[in-house]
Amino acid sequence: MTAEILLPALPFHEDEVTQGYFARIGHFHAGVDVGRFCRYTALPLTDFRDGTDEFVANVAALSGNDLDWLRRNTLRRLPDDQFLFREETLSVAVLRRTTVHFCPQCLAEDQARNPELVQGACRLRWSWLLRPVVSCPVHGTELVECPEPDAVKAFDLTLLRARNEPLLRAKPPVGKHQPGYLQRYVVSRLEGQRNAAAWLDEQALAQAVKACEMLGALLANGPTAEIGDYTDIDWANAGDVGFCICSRGPEAITHSLLAIRKTSGRRSGRTGPQAVFGLLYRWLEYTARPEEAGPIRNLLREVILSSFAIGPGEIVLGQKVERRIVHSVNSLKAATGLNPKRLYRLMLKAGMIPANTNDEALNQWVFPAEAGEDLIARILNSVPQNQLKGLLGCSKTQAEQLAAAKLVTSVVPVEEGDVGLSVGAYNRDEITSFLALVCSNAKSGAEESEGFLDLTRVSKGRSSTVEVIRWQIEGQLKHTRLIGAGHRIDRLRFSLAEVRVLARARAGTDLHRLTVVADRLGLTLLAVKQLTASEGGEPLLPLVPKEDCVGRQGAAYVSTAAIEKFLASYASLSQVAKLMGVHPKTASIVLEGRLSPVSHPSAAGIRLYHRQDIETFLSRIDAAGGAGIGRPQKGQTHEEKGLNCAESAEIGSFGEIDASIR
């Protein structure tokens, strides 16, 4: 091997492969192909092909270039069919070894810029060695492909073009194609940039590329995509689709896989993971190089375990399942022995299966395994509502009231209006806990005595079942007694005096009947009812939720806070007249056409105005010197007073008064 620099020295470029640079030196200085030039310099062909240290030292000696610079752009072969290039470990999955790609326009420009170099002018860009690179970023065209099974001659671009000249002439003109997301990512990463996609950056480049391509093919063309017929452009397009997902990380990938699962056919009971995820599943399950798969294998496995009813002991993507994540109706039937149609209805009512899935196979919709098993265990230890009175120790009506107030709840939600012997499923253990809570503050071992009544008698005419039980749970009934052994409502005796005190205190609480509200607002009952209606939007006077009125006579109550908010926000025509010191009819004349009411009399039976608008309107009239607002002057009628007000407002519309408020 010669140690002398060959002059004139050929310039080495950052974007070329060192092996290609060595081939250029041979053509320029010796006029021979790369194989002969290796023999001229006593360099073994294997050293050239594998990019050994001996090869790099030889090139440095011949060209005078920096050794580290040349080594960085050398494609170095590693054990197990791996390669090192620009500090990235690459596999044959991302490298072209039996074909060569190049851009004819780039080579023509090389020749035009350096005609004196003759056959040594055209350089082999290292990006052309990468399989995801299919387009020239300079000219926006597809790369031209030439076959070359010899791994040594594949670096000799001048020899390759000469040998394939007839083939290249016969090829159609290159088509337009801009570099896609995945190509730009791969090139940027080999240029040392690692800040575009954290999840991909953590993997070997081959793993990142393959994950994007296989996921993209699934998303773009479905589970039966014919990837065997894909062209380089097809793979690039698929890789771009996958990169848009993978670049956003594991959560985006999982979301896209779950979306595929949700939209896959569910009417067939044979729709398993392989049918749903198709080519992606088969690649991860049967690939001869499982190490190339990377972390996407675990992501797909987690999606499969969370969306298919797979039990312990089964093998999924090479790993044994240790515990079940989800159940289907069929798998839960096998575990419990219950009728599958009954199980389906129960899961539907519990919200574990979406509505309107009657046509779906019972092994397709899944739900959390522990939650499903717990639900069934609770149901099997439950009674329907018609048997609830026996467990509670109360009447049928009292049991229904406690259920309606949700003091006792069904394991499976009960729809409003449901009736029948089998409605609801009230767990025995939960009822026992409820009774223990109710009786916890009661004095045990007491006997019947005057002034202490059972639930029915103590609530009659003064309270309700729900209210008394709530008082008992909250500890407001200090002297309740428990007759005999066991926790049952019919064994409780409540102090009549205590209940009376609480009932009287409750009567003056924050909630008011509509008749009281009408009196406080100075409106008719009909007007108040209209203001509490929600037709056409939110009511101006909202009602207290029905569940907060359980145990009270009637269901329509308004809180003190709502009344105060209404008074602070709105004013009726009569209230406006008082503020102005005039008759309501006069106030109406003044406001007509100048301030729009909130609601028309035909809608609520009253004329309401925003209080802030009224105050602003009156302040502007006063600022304009509106005489006559207030009490009528001596000898002045209310009608004359109204005219003066109207005149003042009219004058104000040309001065400081804005007659178009709201």
C-alpha cells in the first residue's frame, strides 16, 4: 500500500461515502475501476468493502485528508450484519446493498462544475445508500435505480453508470417527488440532529424506520395491505403516514391502534388480533429478526391485551400472558356460568358495553376484567327492589323512597320509571353496611318508651322517610334508640321532640316554595313559574335540583341565593317606576323604544329589565339635566311628568344619553 499523496488531490465532500471517494481517486489518477485500484494500492477487497481501519488509513495516506473525517463517512461493517455509519448503527433493513440509487441531475452538475476531473467528478452521496431515501432533496425528483449485486462494485458510481448505460437510457424520465417526513428524519438523524421525535430517537434507526413503515401501511391500506408489491415510493408514503403518528410518541401510537380495533368488524366472533392488525401483527409475530421490531412490539401487545379477551397462559407476540386484563361477555360467562344474554344486558346497563351493540359478537366488546368480575360477584349477592324492604326492615314505600334518594343504590343502574319484580340489584353486604351506619348513633338495648316513635309515625305530617334517615346518618338525632338485637330500621325509635325541632328549623332554611318567592319578588305565581322554566335557554330563576328537595312537600323550590341574584340582576317595570318615582305607565312611556326589556310580557307576564341598564339609563338622564324625574311638581300630572321624562331622554339622545343601550 502506497503512503504517498496522489496529486492533484481530489476534494472530499461532507455528503459523500468514503468508499465512493476512494473509487473516484482510482478513476481520476489511475483510470481504473475500484477493484483494480484496490490491487494497485495493495488493499484487500474485504477491507474496502467492510470499511476497516486499514482502508481508512489507506485513503488518508492517498488523499491527505483527516483520518477522523474519513472514518466518520465510512460505511463500516460490524458483526451480525450490522453497520456503523456517522455514529449510527444500521442494519441491512435500512441499507441498499444489491442496488444503487442516484440522482442523474446531481451527477450532471458534478461533471459540469468540475470538467477537469473527468471520470473523477461524480461523487456517491451517502444518503443514496439509505433505503428510506427515495427522492433528491435538491431537484425534487425520484432517484434512479440500478442493480449491482457486488458489494464492492456498488461503491463505484462511474463503473456502475458505464455498465448500465443501455438500461439507464431505456428508463422513463424521473418523476417529481419531494422528500417525505421519514426521509427527512433519517437524513437529519445521520447529520447529528436528534430533537424531532423523542420516541423514535431512543431506538436504533432500523427499528424507528420499520415501525413507521409497518404502522403506516396498516393505517393507509388496512390489515390486508399487499406490502409484497410495494415500490420504494409506496414504502416512503407508508413511512410518512406512520411517522406522523410515531413522532408523537407511545400515546399517539396506542390511540391509533385502539382506533383500528374499534373500527374493525365486530359481528364475526372470529375477529382476532391477527385479523385486526394484519401485516403489523404478522411482522411482529413471525419476523426472523425480532430484535429489529423494537418497542412497538410491546405497544401492540398492550393494546391486544387491553382490547381482546385473552386469558392467563396464552402466548401473545412471544410472551406468556400472566393475568387477564379484560373480559368479554363470553369469557365472563365461562368464568361465572351465567347466561350470556343476561350478562350482556347487565354489562350494558352498567355502562361497560356501549349502547346499540345488539348485532355485535359477544366475544368482541370487552371491559375491565376485575371490574366485571366484581360487578357479577356483587350482583350474585344482591336482591331486587321488591325484596329490599325485608333486608332494611321497612315498608315497600319507604324502601322505594330510600332508593329514589340514592341512600341505597342498585349495583346496576336503574332507569327512571323502571318497574317490576326484578328491577335493580341491591347488594346484601352494602345494605348491611348502610344499616350499620344508620344504627351507629343509636343507643342499643333500649325499651319502648313514650316520646319515641318508629320511622313511619315520627315522620308523618312533619318530615319524611329520607329526611329522618339523613338526620340520623348525619348525627343530628342524638337520642335515637335501637330496640332489640340486629340493625334494622323497624327497630329504631326516634325522639319526637328532636324531629320536631329539626323540622321547625328546616322550615326557615334556604329553600323557598314558589308562592314565597312570588311574594318576595312582588310578582304573580304565574310569572314566577315562567321565570323558572328552561325553554329556550337557562331559566332566569333556576330551581333547586330535585334530589335536594327529597322529603319535602312538592318538588319546586328556589334558593335564597337564586332570589338574591335575581334581584341584583333584574328589575320589573313596577320596580323601575319606584326607582324613577313615577307611575308604572309613565315609566313605560319613558323606556319605550329606548331600552329593550329582557322578556316580553307575553312570555313571562311581566316586563323585566337588566338592573345595570336601568341604573346607567337613569344616571345618564340625570347627567343631562333631566328635570321632572322624581315626584310630580305641583300642578303637574303623571302624564305631564312622563312627557317631561320623555323629552329629557329625547334631548339626551343628542347629547350624553345613549338611547340604544343593549
